Amino acid sequence: MRGLAAQLCLWIVSFPASGSATLGDVEPPSKSQVKKAGRVLRKYLRGDPEYQMAHTGQALAAMEVVKEFRGAHAVPLMSANNGLRSMLRTSGCPIEVSMRLKRMDTILDKICREHTLSLASMQDIGGVRAVLDDVEQIRRVEARIRKNRPVTQYSDYITTPRQSGYRGVHVVVTYGVDDRQIEIQLRTKLMHEWAVGVETLSSRRGVNYKQDGSSPAQNFMAVVSEAMAIEESGETPPDVLIRRIESLRAIAFPESESR
């Protein structure tokens, strides 16, 4: 699936530019156009080769709509990035901030994976992340975001971690004249280290461990996250938890046991 999505992306970026319009000159697609493009691409990417061969033109036209929709988040994303940096500075928090526009192939992968998701409602096309020192700082910055920006979605994965073990706070806010949704992620350094570890493992094994699941590697990372949360609270993980980590590590990474 991801290979086909990547191929579509290569096709669309290889098209010659149609004129010299700048980002501000391009009228963003309407909500109905974006929804339709999402439906077309989901059906195309999940179709058999014969269907795909017959509908490649429609898929490429839909990709152009997605490309424009994604681009419409660029300016609001920069505003969110600058706003968060200013907020951290005046809150006395470290300014470790990054931002990203979701990659085209990742957008397509999410459309296919989440069967009922409307592309127009996707909340994380533009994302900003702050890595803070501790949970107290997260709560302080979270409160300021809620006070200063319209919040459309809130997920507290610290109080209730995901099955995967992921922890952090996600606040979706709106920016710009079109009220583009931008997702702000708040993590501590330990939470971020865990997330980077999962991404690295996913890349090395070619498996998306970031999603919830019950594979040996995901079970291992979930329990490691539990131990990290205990350490972050200033306590020591119990011996029974450490033994469980070692047991799950042997199952998830048998190659390391044979060395």
C-alpha cells in the first residue's frame, strides 16, 4: 500500500508547473472537493490492479487536490510554530520546538488505514511539537494553549496512555482565515525518547509499531513506557516490572539473546 502511495506522489510532483502562481495566489480546494478526493484515493489504493489501471487519471486528479489542501496548511502551521515558541518563552520553558507538514504518502496511508476518516477532517496534516522538561511544564503550556486558542480536539495520553505505550498531550487548534486545524504535541524528554525509539525500531524492521497492537515488540515497548512513567514520577519501577521487561525483550528480540 505504501509503495503505491509513494508512486502516486512521484507522479504528481513530476508534473510540470501550470504557470507561476505562488502559494497565496492559489485558491484552496473546497471541503467537498477534499472529501471527494479522499474517497477517490481510498477506493483506488484499495482496488485491484485492473481497477487501478482504469482509474489512474482520476487518482492523479485527486492527488492534485490533496496536494493543494496540504499546502493550504503551510502558513497556519508557521503561525502555530511561532505562537508556541512565544508561549514557551514567556512561560519560562525550554524552546525545543519542531514542526512538519504530513508527508503525502503518510496522508494516503492514513486514508486507507482509517476507513471512515474524511480527508477534510484530518487534524494532523500540520503539526507542531514541543519537548519539555517535565509533566508540570506540559500542564502549564497546555493551560495557556486552551486559554489563547480555539481547541477542536484534545487527547491526554499521559493520564490514559495508548495501548502502544505512547504518552503525551495532543491539542488540536485552529489558525488562519480558513481555520486550518493544527495539532500541537506536548511531550517530556523521556516521552520523546520513547517515541523516537519506536520510530527507529519501525524503520529498521519495516513495521509500523507506532499504531496500537499486541505484537511482541509492541508489548515490550508498552511495558518500557510504563516503567518510564514510574521513573518520571520520581519513583523506582518495581522488580516485577523489570523482570517482565526482560522477559518481553527476550521474546521481541530473540536475535539479541543469541549473541
